Amino acid sequence: MLTLAISLAAVPPLAAQTKKDKNSGLDRIEGTIESLDEEKRSLRVRQRNRANMVWTILYTGETAISYRNEDTTAEDLKVGRRVIALGRFAEDSVKLQALLIDIRSGR
């Protein structure tokens, strides 16, 4: 039992496992859209180069959405497309509040 407690204490918070964008200092998640909920304005992204990490990314009307750095709308967010999301994790949350979502594949 003590071994389990020690091993759980050594696990870093999930947000610490994301990369920081070197230009903006924001948390960065890069991966493929696995599911999309337009009503809740959220998407689940399977992160590349991680052991099947799936993140929930939230967006608002204020979130900048682009396709390869060209302005677009949330209508271009589709399952299977690769995206890069920049934003911040809320206190004690594993959901990223996106300030920018850039779509890297599709169309």
C-alpha cells in the first residue's frame, strides 16, 4: 500500500506534461481531433508522440481559429484533422482553454 502511495505522489500533474510554446509561453497541445462537441465548444485531441494522451480543449467565440495561419472559423474543425492549440489550463483542471487553434491538415 505504501508503494502505491509513493508512486502516485511521484506522478506530475497532467498539465505539466504539455509543452510550452517558446514564443508565447502558453501551454501547447498538438495532435489529431478525435471527437468534437460543437454545443459545448470542446474537442478531444489525441496528442502525437505521447502514450495515447487525450486532451479536452475548450474554445469560445474569442478563440482565434486558423487554417495554416490563415483566419478561418470553427466550422473547419473536423474529426481527423491535425491541430495545434495554444492556451492555458484553469486552476486544478486538465482542460485547456484555447486562445488559438491552428488547423494543420484537411480541407
